[in-house]
Amino acid sequence: MNRILAGLASRLIRKGTLIVTDAAGQVHRFGDGTGEPVHIKIHSSKAELRIALDPSLGFPEAYMDGELDFLHGDPLSFLAIAYQNMGLKGAHSLPMYIMDGLRRLGRRFQQINLPGRSRRNVAHHYDLSGELYRMFLDEDMQYSCAYFPRPGMTLEEAQLAKKQHIAAKLDLKPGQKVLDIGSGWGGMGLFLAKQFDVEVLGVTLSTEQLAVANQRAKDQKLSDRVRFELADYRSLRGPFDRIVSVGMFEHVGVNHFQTFFNKCRDLLTDDGVMLLHTIGRTYVPSATAAFIRKYIFPGGYIPSLSEVMPAIEKSELIVTDIEILRLHYAETLKVWRERFMARRDDVVKLYDERFARMWEFYLAGSEASFRWQEMVNFQIQLSRQRETLPLTRDYMVDTERQLVASGSPARPAYSDAAE
């Protein structure tokens, strides 16, 4: 085995059991022998070197290219051993320190998300076939963290609970105008219109999502109150009484945080309220994982709270509530990954084996980062005036309970007609 790789594995894997069959057929064991073993086979010395020099990119690429296979275990069980050994600070070799340092230095260049580039970045991920997403998402096509207030909830129940939880924080009134930035396949906007009798404008940069969302509004006879447009948030004009953004801020980029919050302030009425739901870090600012940036979300970035708050403060928006959702996304991703793996053969037919391996690693890596690393979800409530919202959080709890008691629909109508 490559000496750099052997040294890195020896330093990193102290607990658990990792078995590696190298390109020469030799078997190496790392760890203390506890737990369920994970056994990988590396098929070429080239792959060994790639992994040794840059594990965060070299390992998933070797798996995607068929140069690495699991003889026992899978990507999630491997990452469980790796992450639980390395902690938040990680374990590095000199080449890894150099690569990570270069990525941190280059992150602002990687996140120059001007409108044209933002559109291309979104198309890279969200303009994939809708058939792929229907293989593992819930029936409402919610592609963001679900909310599990009770054990044993189905994905459909937890995604409905997420919409109820967010809606309760918006303190909506009938007739208000609501902007949904990053509206996806339309589920959140349609839910708010039906439950609160509000007018909704949803904006997305995905042509695939736009077609489905508008068809859903038509099918549910809500086109008079809900419309979806292909638009960048920077091009919008207000005012809006409420703004909601779920799973979009991760694509804004650290260079544009100030622009984002300044624009949201300008779009809100004087007594307006905003709810931002985004993935965040509990640890210090970092750089986007190389594999995610290259293959999954180009231009994307997960911020620490310390990076978000200065931009909010300078925008003169007032932070009125912050909630941290910890393991909710880990549980969401667990269901997504299980559903994806149950349909893996269909994914291969839709795309190919390399794509299936790429997404298998993406879903496993994402679950692992929420379960054993620093990833969480932030829900940040903002307003322009301190007196806009009630003085206690009781209104959130009361509204959420009313939505649950009313039996708001768990299975919104969905149509494939737009595709």
C-alpha cells in the first residue's frame, strides 16, 4: 500500500475496524478490532495515490470510477468509522493540509455566484430528471430537511410537519403577499396558500422545477393565488409581507451574503417578517467539501452562524428568533438514502453506474456529516421592526398545533403532466 495512505490510515483509525485490500492484493487492518468491520478493496496503485494525496476527493472519485469497492460495509459505514475517529478538527497528512488550505483560500473565487453562474450551478443539480427525485423524495417533493417532532414518523408526515413548523413562524394573515425564494417543486408555496389564504410568488432558477410547480398550481386550482417564476432573487421587486426561503441560502455563496439580506430587507414591507431555513455549521467557517463542490453543488457553501450574523446585522434586519435543528436532517437523509438504494437499479437505467455511485456517496456523505460532523439546520426569523411580532413564542406553538389538529393535507396533489 502507498506509504502516505498507510500512515494516514494508521493515525486516523484508532477505534473500530477498517480492512483494506490494496492494489497488490495485500490485506491491511486498522483500528482496535471493535465493531462491525468495513472492508474495502482498492484496485489500482493510481487510486491509492489519489486517495493518499486528497482523501476527501480521491476516495469518492475512486468509488465512482470503480477503482474502489466495498467487500463488507458501504460508504455510510466507512464514513461512520472515519468521522467518529477524526472528530471535527480532522486528521491530516501534509498533502491534506496543503489541499485544505488551498480550498479555504480559494473559496471566495469558487463562490462568485453572479446571476448567470448561479443559473448554471442550479441547472447542474436541480435540472436532472424529475424521475430521479421521485424515486426517493416524499410525495410533495420536499428536497430539504424534514422535521421529526415525534419518533416513528414517516417521511411524508415529517415533511408536512416541517411546513407546519415554518408556517407557524411566519405569523401569516389572510390576504398577505408571500415570497418564496427557492421555491423548488412548489410544495411550500402551495401549502401556505391553501392553509392561510395568502398570495404567493415562488421563484426558482430551475426550469424543471418551474414547470412542475406551475402545473401543480393549475391542477390544485390555485393559479389565481400562487404563481412561480424563473427569476434570480436579485431581480425581484416588492413589497412582500412575508418572505420564506427553504434550502436556497446554501447556494448564495459567502461573497453574496450581504447582497442577499439587503435585498430581502428591501423586499419586505415595514412590518414584514422573513423565515430563513438553511443548512449551517456548528463549527468554525470552512470550505465546501471538494467532492460536493465538484460533482453535486458547484458554487454551494454551508455557513457557520458567525458568518451569517454580520451580514444580517449590517442589513438592519432584526433577528427575532433562532432555532437549531440538529439530527432532523440526518434522519431525513437516512430515509432518502434507503429509498434511493431500493431503486438503485432504476437509477442505473436512468443514468449509469458511475452516476448511481456518485449519488450513493453523496447521500451517505450528507447523512454522515449531519450525524457525526458539524452540520445542522438553522431557522432564523427576521423582521424590520421589533414590535411586528408577538412578544412571546406562544403564537408559534398555537399555530402549529392548530395546523396539526386541522389535519392539513399530508398528500398534496402531484402531476407529471409538466414533464
